[in-house]
Amino acid sequence: MCVRAALRTVDRPMPRYVVERTFPEGLGITPSPEGAATCRAVVERNLDGGVTWLCSYVSVDDGATFCVYEAPSPEAIRRAAQRNGLPVDRIIQVRVLDPYFDG
């Protein structure tokens, strides 16, 4: 799912960020119809601020996530997180390093 961002136009790349989150009680989103509905609702609320959730990596203990986003700014990500009731520990702007690039 992270490759979906490659469909954006090359002339206007959106900044990409990794967002670290901690969930002391666990994330609690399961691979189920209910979990899918929760994720779709997050995606919909993110659109209000021009924030696109590309994918997330969840720790084995379900206590932390590392989410990849495209967004106009870290502030837009923070506002989207607040609308979704999600914590934000850290936001890091990143770039993609593809191990198969022609260089």
C-alpha cells in the first residue's frame, strides 16, 4: 500500500512523514470488518486537511505504530491526529531510498 504514493504527479511532490505513536493499552485495531471500518473513518477524516495515510507498521506487542503519511505540513498531521483521537509522539520528514534505483 505504500507504493500508492507513486501515482502522484512528479511536478508537485507532497512531503512525506513518518509519525511515531505509542499506545500504552495497545492499538486495538484487528484485521476484521470493524477494524477496516475504523481505518476507513481515519482516512476520511484525514482528507479534510489534505493528509494521506499511506501505510503503518505496528510493533509486535501492539504498543507502537510507525505511520507513513503525505501531508502539506507536520501541523496538518497533528490536526488530523487530533480529529481522529490519535496520539503523536514524533513526526519526522523523510524521503524514499529505493534499494533498486538506477544510480
